[in-house]
Amino acid sequence: MSPGVGYIGSGNMSSVFNRKPKVAFEKIKYIYGEELERINCNTKIKKSSFKDLSKKEKFEIRNRIKVKIRKDQNIDRLKSGVSILIAIGIFYIIWHYIFN
């Protein structure tokens, strides 16, 4: 008996409830790591700790990360909007040619 026999949701697909959880803040960790490498290259800091950074450097890192996250969110919104417009266009074409 497969594990999906008693589960009714998501089309009874075991891949839905057997998948591994995503790591929290994985994308932000990647961005912070990238920013730390930039600072290390520019200022020759040997330790990669935020305690060694000045307030100005911390502020600049936070601003760069916020800008990057906003850009990613705007791109996602644009993709969603375009896909919705395409879906509406397809439904209109189907409605116009099939039902009229």
C-alpha cells in the first residue's frame, strides 16, 4: 500500500507531502555571503563577522540587500502580471472563437 492511498488532497500525489522543507532565509544567506566577500575584497578584512564592520558598512549592506530583494520582487510581480494577461487573452480567444 503506497503512502498516498489515504491522502486525498493535491491530486493524491505522494511527492507533495513527502518533499523536504525549504531552508529558511536561504536566499538572504546567499546575498549576505556575497556582500561579505565584496567587503573582504575591498577592505581586506580577515574575519567574516559583522561585529568587525562599521555602522556605515552595515548600513550600506542592508541597503544593497533591500534593493536587490525589491528588484527580485518587482520581477516576480511583472512575470505574474504578464502571465495573467496571457491567460486572459487565451480565455478571450477561446471564448470568442468557440462559443460565438
